[in-house]
Amino acid sequence: MIRIAKSSIRDDQHSNATDNRKTLENLREPAARVLVVDDHASARESVVDILSNAGYVVAATSSAAEALKRLGSQSFDLVFTDLMMPGMDGLEFIQNLVSRKIDCQVVMFTAHASVATAVQAMRLGAFDYIEKPFSVEQLEDAAKRALVHGRAMGRRSQVSTPDQQAPELIGQSAAMQRLRQLIQQAAPTNETVLITGESGTGKELVARAVHAHSGRSGQAWVALNCPALSPQLMESELFGHEKGAFTNADSPRIGRFELADGGTILLDEVSEIELELQAKLLRVLQERQLERVGSSVSRSVNVRVVASTNRDLHQDVRSGRFREDLFYRLAVIPIQVPPLRRRAEDIPLLARHFLHKAAERVGRDPLTLATSAEDFLTNYHWPGNVRELENIMTRVTVLGGRQEILEADVQPWLIAANTSIPSREEGLSPPAASIPIDMSLEAMERQMIEATLERFQGHRQKSAEALGIGVRTLTNKLREYGYAPREKAYINRETRAA
């Protein structure tokens, strides 16, 4: 393996890198936090020096185990990790990041002989890799691209090893039985599937079920959130690019289709892809071949495509927003996910399921639903569908002051419900009972975050898990709030404990 030494990073490139820093400042998040993981002291110190000089807040550890401990108490936007390390290697480290739902971008250092392993790291969820030895500009560019990608995606790239167990689809209604039957019929084939349905109905869960029940379940599962990427980034993200294809393309990059080779790719909200790129996507679906940006070489891929959308694609075709030929290529097997209001008999079962999940995250006994609460939830129209129900059950678990949930406990949260406002005596114990019906969603969100931090004595990792968000998202929320004195105390206490 080729080790990085300070001498391997060319000093004559410092001046050029410095000239570009004003541009970098406009492209990356202010004071982005970076963690460097490498067991070689000289290599680690070199990377820390370069990134610190570039304006990042940098920390370092000598082992993956130490890095996981650090990430459990502090949030980082980006992690650079070596591949070959004693104890836990880079691949195991990334698998731990994924399983613990630690929200950050990951770039791997690798020697040329280990590039194939680095590709496996990308399948596990790493954003990219850079080969040793590398230059100052290559390191800074990798950091910039990873951070820009992280902001665009809003969460860690969803590239993972396959789930060995199919996701659980809760519900016994006739609509859910028909949905399961469609999945069982579609999954064993290699045909393209188009999943439609309103936001929050669980389209990605259905897509994962199709993959899990297919002959590709032992291969890669790759998901791409199409609306999160600009048209400029989308083509490279889908098909990859060659070195020199555009500015800052210092090394070739593998696209999502190549990462999913042999497995399944989900194009989430496929209707948001620009028309020009739709034509290139159509060619991949028809010919099973692609060309990286900046290349004329065709590469064969064996990928099963599953697409999802919450839009009416028939209408988009009529209006010219979506190609008709691509629509028919995607909709070989259409699966429509029913809204929650059309399977109301499943609501009590779903509510209890989400209460158990929330209780596990929070570390308390699951709450129970009184008959009045169950009836109220069943009769509510759920504009946010299953996602809204899960959020409400998490909220009441975190803020609830008693073991049994009454109608008055959930009624204040469902602002759109045409019901009377319960009195404070009937509602939740403070702080939830004191929330007026006209409180803004932002204020309600802040109060929930504060209550969760209070419950876990300011521990951000546990609070984020209970809220169902990443530590980075929670930290950003705290920044938005201006670090109120109580929140500062939480952070300071946690830092001292770490």
C-alpha cells in the first residue's frame, strides 16, 4: 500500500490552492467540520494541516473505533478515512456508520492497487475515494465536492449493501393485500417498475420490498433522490464522469448505475429529471449501456430500475414535461401505493407499530392508545399519510406525560382536523398541553426538540435518534435557534462528557 507522507503532497501547489479558497468559501458550508481517520501519524497530520489551512474545522483519530466513539458525541459534516487500518478497516468503519445512521459524507483514501475495494466502499455508502499519493488541490476538491453533495442531498447518499430481510409493510386492509400481491408478482421479474402515490405513503418502502423479494436481493441497492440534485450534477451522479470532463473533475467517478450493476436502482421522484437527461436515461433503459460524462466509450450495465413519483405522469406527458417514450419504458409494471385515508382500518395497527418503534428509540415503555384516541386517528384524513402518522406517534412518545394516549393528547397536533380544541385539563402534561392550536410549525418543532434534549439531558446523538433525524440536522437546528442559553448548556455539558 502507498502511504501518504508530507513529501508526497507537492508544496508548489499550495499557492494555487490558496488562490482558489475564496471560490471554495462560496461553495462549502461555513466552518464545515471534518474528521480524519488514519493510523499513520505523518499522513494524518498532513491531511489535517491542509484542510485546516483551507478553512475547515478539523479533528483526527488514529483508529476507526476511536472515530466511532467521537462521532457518537459530536457531529461532523465530512469524514476522510483510510482503507487499510489495524483492527477495524475502512469498509467495516463505513458499515458501522450506515448501521448507526451517522449523518455525514465519507471519502476514502486508497492506494492504486485497492481501487476495486474503494468501489465496494462506495457501494456501502461512501461518497467518493481518492488515490494516494494525492495533491493539495485533489484533497481540497474532494472535500468541496463531498460537502456540496451533502448539502444537495440533504442526507447521506443512499447507497448500501442489500437488506437480507424484506421491509415490513404494516396493514391488513384490502388495499394493502392487493399491494403485497402486486409486489410478489413484480419482484421475481427484471422488468422496470413505476411506483406512484402521494407523498408520505411509503413508496420507497415498496421499492425496497420489490428488491428484497427479487433475485437481485443479494446484490447492491442504490437509491437516488432526483429533486435533491441540480441538472448539472444529475448526469454525473447517474452515469459518472471521466477525468477532465469538466472543471475540477480531477479523477474518474463511478455513477449510480455502475454502482448498482447486478442489483437495483431506485430513481426517487423521477419526474424531476430534466427533459434532456430523460433522453439519455431512455437509452440506458433500452440498450442497457451508458457513457460517462466526457467519454465516448459505452459501458454495459445489468441494473433493474425502479422509479417513483408523486406526480401525475400522464398529465406531465400531455404538458410536455415528461417524455412519453420514457414514461412507457418506466411503467412496464405500475404499482400504486394507496393513501392512508383509503385504508383507515390499518391506522390503529400502524399507530401501535410506530409507538413501539418510538419507545425503543426514546428508551421508555411503549404508550398505549385509548379507544377515543384510536377512533380519532382512524377518522382523521391524514394529508401527510403514513409519514405524518409516524411523526405524531414519535411526538406524543417524546412529549407524553402519561402511559395511555387519549384523544385530547393527539388532537392539538393535528391542526387540520375539524374538531374542537381540548382544554388543558384534558390534554398532555406540559410542555405539550400548553401548545395553542395556532402555534406555528416552526415553534412546535423547536418545542419538541427542546423537550427531547431535556429528556436526554442534552445528549445530541440520543435526542436525534428519538426524533428520527440525523445529529447533523439537529445541530443545524440548534444553530438556527441561535444557541439559546439552555441549548448552550446542553452542548457544553455533552462536550465535557466526551
